[in-house]
Amino acid sequence: IDAQAAFIITCDGAFRGGKQIPLKEVIDDALVQCPFVQRVIVLTRTRTPISMIKGRDVWWEDEILKVETQGNPDCPAEEMDAEDPLFILYTSGSTGKPKGVVHTVAGYMVWTCYTFVNVFQYQPGDIHFCTADIGWITGHSYIVYGPLCAGATTLMFEGIPTWPDAGRFWEITDTYKANILYTAPTAIRSLMSFGLGPLQGKHLHSLKVLGTVGEPINVEAWNWYNEEVGKEKCPVVDTWWQTETGGIMISNLAGVTPAKAAFATLPLPGVQPVIVDENGHTVEGNGVSGNLCIRFPWPGMIRTTYGDHERCRLNYFATYENMYFTGDGCLRDEEGYYRITGRVDDVLNVSGHRIGTAEVENAINMHAGVVESAVVGYPHNIKGQGIYAYVILQHAAHDEALTRQDIAHTVARIIGPIAKPDKVQFVTGLPKTRSGKIMRRILRKIAEGELQHLGDT
């Protein structure tokens, strides 16, 4: 609607986890409110019976056949200005109303190509397997634009990593001899929960580089990925970036920068991160933490939020003068390595102690029976903020009270008693965006008992 799109390319349906997703039906429902679309081109995939509206809907195969039989199938590329919009991509609903992030033709493609080649140390002939949703920024940048601009072979799959079984990633890697595997910590933790069985019989000899993206990775998941998937022979690149940055900003370079578990390590050449305190003062030196900003522009940076440039300015460039504010908290250790500690609004203040949600989640996930967890703050009469933990267990607890106590002891042992969760709720799943990010806004409202106003889910 925002872009007043004239054409849509879709398919009759898609397969996901053993189910058929009726994509064409979804499109038909959406177009009731989108009068600008003149043509819907439909590719055959599931052969599901669908309705085709005369004069608007056409089959991809029929249109391709027409072009081929006309004797001149060449279609010259359209010339674009460097700063013409390339696409609008809406940020996830994890922070409320989505923002339409605008990236432009030249800068975005220069940045995705530059980062792809350098971070993954791409060599001609390498096969790149990024498991992201192609509609997410990672899919745009590192399934489509980055690899293809570099002339790489890019591998994508349909569905979910655990269907028809939890060995799907490993089977795809072996079958197509993928050299680079780029996936999310959420997927890694999910596959960890199935144990080593799905890895049995999978060689993974082709792998040269492993990558993680989308959220801070916990140490346990990083080690499992490195040891069980990479056999400690593949460098692991822990990449930090955002929809708004267009491409990777902080990451080790595979086989070049020494890695450190759960650290994004160092900024890419040309990127100048700055850590600032709550008053906007730059925090110098190592062994410090604060809010992460970027000084000076880079080619792939956001140009505007579609239809509301003031929102772009206020969200990203008004908080700290002459700097881009990422909204993330950051730690710079004694070696100068950067670790992303989570969103600034995900930092809890418990009895005057600042505790990152990612830090508590990492500790909870160290418990042998935990698959995944999410932590939010909620109003506490004494502490100001209490810690509310949503926990997915590998197996149902025989004694929930005892398991809660064990989890609290684990957190106290790893971080300290101040970080022990005040409430632990066992759940079978967590609300997530398509990119795999936990929608903490929803979890906070549930923890606070505000069930009537969950907002955009």
C-alpha cells in the first residue's frame, strides 16, 4: 500500500513444516485494500486449487512461454540512479509499530557485497547457504544481493529446519556441498535440543565458515555450533548489524580475526563504533559498557523511513548528536572486542543494578533441562523491577517448583543472586518475529497483566 505497488509476483502456495501455506489466498485478501495492483503473476508450486481473477491474474509459466516464443527473450536492465530506492523493508514488530526502512540502489549493494566477501572470506566457487527468511533483511542482504553481486552461488531452502527431521540443515549442507553456513542462534539452540542424533552420518566436510546472525548468541550455543557442526575447524563469525545498517557492521573476519565465544569482536574496516553513557558522553578505553552508536556514515545505512522522515531522524539521529544510535547496549572488553548485550530497553534495573536480559537468558540456558528462555522486567514493589522468565524445557518437569529452584540457583551461580528470576513461567513456545527475534514487548505486557493491549503481533 505504501509503495503503491503495481505488480505482485507470488505462487499458488508454499510448503512449511508439512503444511501448505495458501499464498495466493493471502494475496487475494490483502489486495482488497490495495487498489494500485494491476497484475498478479502466479508461479505454480503446490498445485493447490486457487481463484484467478480475469484481467489481473496470470500464470508465470504462460508469460514466460509467450516471451520465449516471440523470438526476443532479452530484457535489458533498467538504469537507476545511485540513490533511487531499492526496496522498503519493515522492521519487526518487536518494538511496536513497524518502520518502513528505505535502502537505495548503489550504497546498499556496495555494502552487502563488500561485507559478504570480507566477513565470510568468500572465494570464487564457494557455495553460500544462508538459512534466513528471504523476506527478512538477512535474506535480502545475504541470500540475494550480497552473494549475487559477488558472483557467488547462493543456496536457499523452503520450510523449517526441523522438518521432516532435525537433520535437514546438515543434509542440505552435505547434498549441495555448502562451504558457508549462516544461521540464527534461535535455530542453533533449537537444533541443540535434539542432541547429536541428527548429526550422525552427516559429514559436513565441505564447510569452511560458520556464521550467526539476528541476536546475541549465548556461549553454550556458540560452543556447540563450533564443536559439533564446525568440528573446531571452521571459524565462527558472530555478526552484528541491523535492518537499518543494511549489512554487517561488527564481526570477526573468518580465519583472519581471532574469534571469541559470544562476541561480535571488532568493527569492519570503515565502521567507527562509539560507546556512550546515558548522558551522551563518549566512554573511552576498554573494559567499558554503554549504548552503542556509530560515528560517520557508511554506504549501506538507512536513508529514511518511508513517508515519515522525521521519525527516521528522531529514532536514529536525534538521541546523540552527530551519531547513529543503534538502540543496543554494548560491552567492550579489555581486548577491545565488542559484545552486544541486547536492546537498551531490554536492560533491567533490579534494586539499582543494571542487568541485561541476554545475560540472564544465557545463564538460564546453561541449565541442562532448558531449551530456550526469554526474560523481561515487570513492576516489583521492592526492587523496582523484577525479573520474569519464560522458559522452554526439553522435557516436562516432574516437579515444577524444584525445577524453578534449580534454574534460580544456576543463574545465581553464573551471575549472582541479584539476577535470580523472581518468576519463572514454563511455556511451550515464545512469540517471535519472522527473523527469529523474541517479541519482548508482548512478553512484558503479559508479565504486567496487560492482556487486552498486546498491539501488533
